[in-house]
Amino acid sequence: RSLLVLNGPNLNLLGTRRPETYGRDTLADVEARVRDAAAARGLDVAFVQSNHEGALVDAIHAARGVRSGIIINPGAYGHTSIALHDALEAVQPLPVVEVHISNVHRREPFRQHSYVSPQADAVIVGAGVHGYTLAVDHLAELLTGN
Ligand code: DQA
């Protein structure tokens, strides 16, 4: 079984963009940790990052029937994208975990609404990049016995 780990806009700059907010790990570092955590649970990982909303929609559609769950950090599109909301709805009942590295609720008001959250089985915010491996563990638990 495999998981799709989807990262949205600007997350390619992880490690250099606002390190005081997002930490110093790069996206490649995160990918390595996620792969380790998933392997420990017997899961493979497909890792996709895009700065383009439509490419994220395409990646979600492509997960249907192929992946066993989705971990998504939608970046700023979480705050704006009805298209991501609808794409995740379209691939139900695939389990979805939304991750935000920073505690968005402690930041600007415009970060406190997510179009993705209503489609997510779990939301992990403010745990830093550790949130991704927490998400792997949660999906592994959900998939146990399925
Ligand atoms: C983010 C939070 C968003 O508000 C922001 O636009 C990002 C990163 C996070 O992981 O904390 O790009 O999703």
C-alpha cells in the first residue's frame, strides 16, 4: 500500500523560507523522514510538490484507486481553494490528513480558515515538520484492519 504526500505552493522553499516559522529542514529532509516512517509501517510513499493549483488537483485525482491515503499540506491554497476541497471530496473515501507545519491559529486571521479541513479525517497544525510523520502514523492506524 502507498500514501500520497502532497505539498502545495512555496513548500519547495522549506528550510530557507521563514525558518523561524517553518524550521530548517528542507523538503528533501521531510521526504526522507516520511519515507522512513512509512517504511516502518510497511507503506510506500509518492511525494509530490507543486506551486500550481491545477497540478495539485490532478495529483489528487490520480490517487484514486492507486493510493491508500493522502497527506496534504496545501500551503496557502488551503485558505483559498474550493478546487482542492472538491478534488478531495471526489476521491472519497480515501483517508486524508491535512498538515500545516506552523500553528496557523496563532498567525494572521487569513490563515485560520481552511477549505481542506472539511474533507480531512484529521488535521495536524503547529507540530513542525514532525506533523508529516504523525500523519503517516495516523493513516497507518486507520488502514490497519482495512
Ligand atoms: C502552511 C501555512 C500556510 O498558511 C502557508 O501559506 C504555508 C505553509 C504551513 O505548513 O504552516 O505555505 O501551510
